Amino acid sequence: MSTLTIFSSVPAQTQSQQPRQGEARAIPAVLGADLEVPVKGGKLVGYANLDYAASAPCLEPVSAAVTAALPAYSSVHRGAGYASQLTTARYEQARHTVRAFAGARPDDAVIFTRNTTDATNLLAGVLPAGTTTVVFDSEHHASLLPWDKTVRLAPPAFPGEAVRQADEALAAISGPKLLVVTAASNVTGELWPIAALAHIAHRHGARILVDAAQLVPHRQLNLTALDLDYVVFSGHKLYAPFGAGVLIGRRDWLADGEPYLKGGGAVKSVGSDGESTEWHDDPEPRHEAGTPNVIGAIALAAACDALSATGWAPLVIEEERLIGRLRDGLATIEGVRELSLWGPDHPRVGIVSFVVDGYSAREVAEALSGEYGIGVRDGKFCAHPFVRHLLGTADGGCEDGTASAVRASIGIGTTDEHVDRLITALRDLAAR
């Protein structure tokens, strides 16, 4: 039996399964909604998970897809047995599903990686010789650090300044160049003008890489419509466990660059002299050497299917209602300051970072967890230069909570009670 025959029998979202115009679909549930955690005094309370931006909980449809795949779980691409053929078909179906979810071009490469950081480093390894990367200091470390030759730009005061800064920086660079930018900040949640930045990059003969890790759990992505060259994102932020990420984009650099990992699957042939290795021309096998994270890819695709089947309108409406409730509540507490690059009215996803007068960020996070059963994140969120900029500090530690902030982030499974409990807790802390 051929892989193609098995491929056609693998369950997948079909056109008929997508919501019809005007048809409402229930928002899928997350696992762990009934989790109880201990708080001060030994009492158990329902967990208020407000740390989605770090890792989102697993969707129930994702868990079901993984459970269905496990009985036939096997190695992929090089096995003749039925289980291997079936698992190969499921793995390649996952690639097609992720491609459609991102709105990629038909000829774009879709390479499975461990996470967004891994995907970004993969691209860094295949850049043409002498490529200069332009990146803002407001980026996550994964976008700041992998490059050999970098021009760093200060955090812009408003979106139009971001476009101007990129325009001026790219105009001054000769040779190959790459603009790297986030779609949604992992610190403030603010949305970046990626379409305008892509236009500027292409006007100067540059390419653009967009970190979509914080965008895709909250908003629809269409790589083709936005005219993006490369995007990266992670499964663990997209309600899919097991540590899979993806790099999607133009094939030429990926087909010509040194393989990310050298080993089985990346080669056409290996000579006995050690000098005549012929690497795969196709970017997917070329950069996916060894046995891939099959279950992670299946989980990621199942999350993409679940969100697409639900439709983005109900997800966005509910998120904006909850993040508005949270931000309105924070604004009523004296001594709590929300961090923002472009002001309170700028569009954002469900992320808000703040500081509380009189407390370090770690003290706030520990009190919220230990006394109220609330999970948030504290620190600099792997964006040290940006957090220091927002706080107006030249430098500072992270481990002890100094020069750091608290981040609350919401998603599917967040309730009014979770938001209200956080506001009540912060009001109690600020009043002490």
C-alpha cells in the first residue's frame, strides 16, 4: 500500500467541516479547566491560569487527535510497514494543515522545528553570506540574538516611526538584508504594522521574517495577503503540547543553505570517502534530519484545525471583552501601572504587563499564586532591553524581580471570575 493511498484515508478538516457563513461554532474547551491548586492555609481553589503567553493549555480536540494517532505511532518517511506509512501520512497532512492555517503560498516550505526560537535559528543558519539583519530592541531574544551581522533599532514611539526607522536602516545597507519583527509583542500584546513593514522591506530589496508566536493564538494569519517572506510560531503557545514549532516561507534560501542538522533524511547520498555527501534539494527533508517530533506536528495541526473550524470572530470578540475587563480593572487600582509602547488605545492581543508600587514583580507573582491561586508570569519575558525601556531603567536584575514586570495573559478557557479574582487580589496587595 502506498503512502498516497493511506494519506487519502487520514481524517482531516475538509471544506464541508468549515463553518458556513453566519454559522456559529462552539469555542473548544481546554484541558485543566477543573484544576485545583493549594493556597495559603491549605485550602484548594480553582486555578486561574493567566499565563497563556508562556504556554497555553491543551485544547480538548488536540488531546483527542493525539490519542487517536498514538496506537499507530511509528517512525516516518523511511518505513514500508503500515504503521510507518500511516504515521508518515499523518505527519505530511499536518504540514498541509499548518500551511493552510498560515495562509502560505503553495510553494512555500513548511519546516517543523522545536519552537519559535529553533525556527528562527534555522533561518539564521541559511542566510546568504554577508546578510545584514535589521531588528528592533523591542523584540524577543529569539529575534535579537541569532544573527551574525545586525543593525539594532530603538523601540519606536509610534507605529509610523517603526516604518520610518526600518526604511532608513534598510536604505543604508548594501547586499542581502532581512528585517525581523514581531506581529504581536510578548510583553505588551500590541500589534505591529507588519504589512507596512513588509512593503518597506521589499521596496529596498530586503526580506522580512515575522515572529507570529503571540499572534496566531489570537488572530488569523495570512502570510500571502500580508506578503511576508517568512513566519515562525510555536505549538505550545497555540494550545498544542509536545514541543513543535514551524518555519514557513520562501524555499530558495532554505534549499541552498547548510542543513540545520546533518544526519539521516537530510541527504540524497553519502559516499564512502566522506567528501561526496549530496544534500537533499527539498528544504523540508534537508532541515528535518533524524526522526521528527511526529506527535508534536499532529498536535500543532489539530490546534490549527480546531481554531479554524471555530472561526476567528467569536474568539476575538470574547478575548477583547475579557482583556478590556482586565485593563479597566487595573486602571482603577492606585499604584498599578500598565506598560505600553504605543498607548492604551493601540490594538493588542490578550496580554498586559504591569508593575505594582512597593512590590517587586516576583513578590506580586508569588503572592498571587500562594494566596489566590492565580498563575501569572514575572520577569523580563526574554525581552530584557524592551522591558528596561518600558520601565525607564538603564539596567537591572531579573532573577530577584528588580527592573521587571508582571504579565497576565488570557486565552480560551479564561473566565470573568479569573479576571475579577486578579483585580481583587491586586487591589488587596496595593492596599497593604
